[in-house]
Amino acid sequence: MKKIGFIFCFFVLSCSKDNVVTDNSNEELGEITNLESLKNIQLGQNDTIEVTFSGGTNGCYKPHHLEATLTGLSTTLKAYYYVPGQPIVCPENIPVHKLKYVFKPTSKGTYIYKSFDTNVTATTIVD
């Protein structure tokens, strides 16, 4: 009976959700597929850009962070996701990730948000 209890305990612990992605995860660059921003805002108001991107080959991959490079009224975005170190059990779906980038324009004009590697863009007019 002890042997059955040990096997059951080992099975439960080895399949726990905490073991799905290990501590030695790293990050990789995802492909931005959509950008959504507010169409019009007032000067002094925050603009929230929702960045949709793909990354990974199964459900263990998770969104990590965004990186923005500002040049004048243009912002170029990169989206990163976690790569699992040694996954135990992962859903088979290919993930679509979403992260939000919040930006506060400092002058009036038309702001352009774009992905670093594709033609995906969004614009916001600041009055």
C-alpha cells in the first residue's frame, strides 16, 4: 500500500502546474500581428496601445514584455515572450499574446505606433 501511495504522490507532484515552465526560462522576440490604439486623445492624456503578437509553439509560452523605441512622433515596438526551459506538460495550442503599452504624448500631432519587423501600424491624433 505504501508503494501505491508513493507512486500516486510522485504522479501528482510531477504533474503540478508549477512544474510546467522551469526557472531557466528565457525570452524571444515575437511577431506583432496587430496594434490597437485610441484614435483621438487630448494632450496630457495617456494613450494605451494593445499589442497582439504570436510566439512559441505550444501553450507553455507566455508573454513577457514590450520594448519601445521613440523617434519624434513615431514609436517602434518589439514584443517578447518566455521560452520554457524544460516543460513537463503543455497545451498544444499555439499562443496569441497580448500586452499593453501606455504612452503619454508630450506634444500635439499624429503619433504612429509600428512593429519593428512588419507593416503593422496604428495611429493616434493628439489635440
